[in-house]
Amino acid sequence: MRNCVRRKILCCINGSFGERFAEVAEANGVAVVKLAPPLGEPISPENLHDMLSKNPDVEAVALTHNETSVGLINPLKELVATIKRHDKLVFVDAVSSMGGTEIKVDELGIDVCFSSSQKCFGVPPGLGIGSVSEQAMNLSATASNKGWYFDFKVWEEDQKKGRGTPVTPAIPQIAGLNTALKMIQRNGGRKWYFDLYKERNQRIRIGIEHNGLSTFPRKGSESPTVNCINAPEGVEGGVIYEKMREKGFELAEGYGPLKKRTFRIGNMGYIEMRNIDLMLRTLGDVLTSL
Amino acid sequence: MRNCVRRKILCCINGSFGERFAEVAEANGVAVVKLAPPLGEPISPENLHDMLSKNPDVEAVALTHNETSVGLINPLKELVATIKRHDKLVFVDAVSSMGGTEIKVDELGIDVCFSSSQKCFGVPPGLGIGSVSEQAMNLSATASNKGWYFDFKVWEEDQKKGRGTPVTPAIPQIAGLNTALKMIQRNGGRKWYFDLYKERNQRIRIGIEHNGLSTFPRKGSESPTVNCINAPEGVEGGVIYEKMREKGFELAEGYGPLKKRTFRIGNMGYIEMRNIDLMLRTLGDVLTSL
């Protein structure tokens, strides 16, 4: 925020992590305009275009690529193209999508794209991963009152001088990420990894439907990395979460306003197909026992 | 800075990490007054008192407890008492002292005291450790434009609600710190650990003197966790660092303006006495071979 935005940002909000993005902007003294479709609906390029036409003074647009809290993925390519037609900066929260699905950062023209070690890369948490465009870097160069820790130019300087990072980083996680990336390379590269996510996710989705359940977001916008599942009529999502936990499966509870109505099944990191099958069979047992 | 300081801070500077503190303040739009004795000299309570008398408008004082770059420890108790007589906030960078020597945070009245996992606790890097006084917390409550990530109130809220941390933390390092603290407890508690640092450091200091070398900082202000050693006449510190490295000992080069004139021997984390003895014998060989 402090590197690139002086006054105003448009935040696209699909759930809790989009709300968080807006909170961060406001906490940094930036005015926020919000585009927030009903929960479960993706951001539509048309609505985004309208918002940008009505608010020509926004300097940047914040997108949550994959909104974990509702299990939804946004049409990134179309949204970034729309934003670029209005000549605005694009910030993408790719926390739960980077590594799980293709993001052509430079080709699309994403200015700041960030993620973390513990989601699709399957490495323990503690590491932020990000890229910054030249335009964003130039804006940072002339920004004032940026603070120190998140100042792009501070990080760039140390990197250029071959000193690594300006503060001692989470070294074990860097080694872990290196290992994870080498493993992906060895197994066939990015396409292999993205396909693996797709395959695992489809398997989970089919299993859910077999068990008579449905996913929360609009059809076609389901996240490839986490499924947000409607709890059966009259049952709280937390009950299913707890019962699965007792049987040794750590799923996730619903998040924020969907806490009671849903539960979630993540598909990130190292998971074998046979574990997915076992989890689905166990879920069937739990549902039958309700 | 943004939680507690509105306009002006006094930064006590003994070396590179004190300079860093001032940089961080300036990057956050805070005016900085500096108290910077010659390299190797500790901050004197008298000079600090004079500076505070001449600058009654400073709101806080920043101290580096143990300045790693010059191997110096400041007289924390006396300095904090001086600051409290002037009724200012005290921020203490205890990165390379917390765990290695006693810091009575509440008794002294330190408002913000922070450290990290990878120094005296001997855990891999990735974790910040800190405490915040009630007064600092109250100032944060009324501060604006604080940003989000370092907002004390954000962290307090999640802690109070039993949700842990507002962002996913470096979990392996938390487990590591827990293990390190239990190990300290099992071996006799804090006093045992502080004494161990003292003993190891003395052993290193005696060994250095045996080898005809001297430490850089003023006598009596030598750090208990890192020794900054004057390189012998006509030899660059980096040469000794490299030769020791070839023999399997990872010491540290001099830092900042002392890069050429000194080298450093740290004493943090898990180190056995016999390794110290072996290192000292090897250092003797290296010095003889020059």
C-alpha cells in the first residue's frame, strides 16, 4: 500500500481475505472503494469495468485470486485485462493459488503478486513470496513515509548487491521451498503440478457429490485448491469438521459468515490420491451416522 | 514506531544496528535525534540524561541492548532508569541479548522489548519475539495510520480471543522455541543459561588474549554473546575469517565500518565447550601461519 498507493484503491471482495485486503489499505491511510458481489459469486469483469469507470481516481485494484474462505477462484486473466484497460495497478493476493494453478504474472501485467510457503507449495509457514513490476518499483522509489520493513526499494537494494534479504529470513522455509520446487521440476514441472491439483480437486468434488453434498460457490468458479462445501440441511459444518477430526482427518471449518453453513476440504501440499479416497469414504460414514 | 511515536525519537547508536533503528524511525516519518558515542564506547547514562534534558520533546528512546556489530553491551538498567526519570518510552532492541543475559522487562519498565529466535535461543530464524507495556498499548489504541501488520492492537485482539496470531506464523520455529525453553528449564532454568553464556564467553575471551589478540569495545562493555576482536596489525579480519572457514569454523566477519579491522566470534545457541577449545586452538594455528 505505502509503496504504490497515495490516496485510493478499489478492493474486490469475495470473502474474508478480500475484506482483510481492504482493512490493510485503510490501516495505511488509503481510501477504499469496494466491489463486493454476494458471497459465492466471482468478480465479474463487467462490474469491475463499471466500478473503474465510476471511480477514475483509484490508483490500484486489489484482487483475491482464490478466496479460500468461500472456496472460489476469480477469472484472473479477464479481471487483470479489464484493470489494465483502465491503466491501473493490479495487486493480487495469490496466497492460496500460486503453485496450484497457472499465474502468468508478467504476461498478464500483475504489478504485485504475493503468496506464501504453506499453501500450494506445501512448505511450512513463515515465508512470504512475491513479485513486483517495474512500474510498482518506480512508484515506490518516489513514495515517502513507507516504513522500512515492507519498502520494496530496501529489498531490491540488498538483492541487487547479492546480500540476500535486508533482515535474517526464515532460512529453513527457504530450503524447504527450494526442495519443493526441485521436486516439482523432477516430476514434470509446473504443468504436472497444476494437473495434479486439478485431478485431486476433481476427485474431491466428485466424492462430495457422491455423498449427496454440493459446493458453495457458483458453478464454474470453484477453487482448484480448496472446496467449500454446504453442510447438509440442519447440520452445522463444525459438527462434520469435529467428527472427521475424531477419525483422524483435519479438514477445515467454515470461515467468517459461512462458519456454520459450510465446511472446507483443502487440497494443498503433499496429499496422495489414496488418502483422498479414504477421507471421502470416512466422510460418507460420518454423514450416514448423523 | 507507528504504534507509539507521533513526532520525535532519540536513538542511541553504538553501531550498525543502532543506525538501523534510526533508519526505521525515519522511514516511518519520525524525526530522529541521535546519541552516538565513538565506536566501541557504551551509551553513558550521563550523556543520555543531557540529551534528554536538551530535547524534552522526544517521546521515546531507542536502545540497542547488545550491539552485535561491535560486540558491545550497554548498561541497560542505568540507561532505562535515566529514561524513566525523564518519563519517556523505552524501546529495546534485544535481538542478540534476550536469552543470553537477564533482562527484567517489567521491573525496569521497558515499553517495547524485542528479539528473535535465531540468536540466544538457538532456534532457526523466522520468529520475532517481543513484549509491549500497557502504556505502549494505550498509545497504540489512539494512534492512526499505523498500518496493519505491526499494529499492536491487531495482535492483542487475536491473542485475547485465543486465536493465536492474526497471520499464519512460522510454526516450526514456534515449536523449536518451545523445545529450547523446555531444555533451559530442564537444565536449571534461566540462571543456568545465563551462566553458560558467561562461562563460554569468558573462555573465548581468555583464549583470544592467549593468542595475543584483544577485543574491540571498551573494557567492561564486552558483549556476553559475541566477541568483536581486533585483527592483528597488518592483517584484515576477513583473512582470518576465511582461513578459519577453510578449517571448518564459521566465525563472522567484521560488520560495517569495522569490516576490515575486526572479526567476530559469536557465542549463541548450542555450542559445546570442547568445540570452543578446538576453535581456539585452530585460531592459534591460523595466527601462527600468517
